Amino acid sequence: MKIGDIVISTYGHDMGEWYVVEQVLNEYVFLVDGKNKPIEKPKKKKAKHTLATNYFAEELANKWLTKQNVQNAEIRKTIKFFKEQ
């Protein structure tokens, strides 16, 4: 799992929710959706409790890796785009 991956939560009260991986730290990932989990307060979750999709948000990943600001609206728009695929 890497920064920018689109994942679905498979465990917990947020089961079925779509997120973008904002950060990876050992067995944990920090997830954002731009709404319930904004960029200012990402959700820390064990990577094994997520299901990786085949989708990758390249634009968001590049912004995070180059320390550029990412807006919650961009995250919501990206997730919406991939959910409709």
C-alpha cells in the first residue's frame, strides 16, 4: 500500500467507506475522505483492515510527496470519480 491508493474500509464502524491513503507508517495507514475524515484529521487504521482497489490518485500522491497543499474538495472529487468507475 502506498500514498495515493484508493482503499475501502473492511472493518469497524466505517466499513464500506472509501478513502485515499495520505500516509503509510509501518502496519498503519492514515486515511482521508475530505468529509468525515478531512486532511486536517486523518483516520489511523491498520492496513490489514482495508481493501485496496485498483485505483490510484496520482495527482493527490504527487502533491503530498512534494509537500503541496491538498484541499478536502479535491479529495472528495477524486473519491467520487473512482466510485463511479
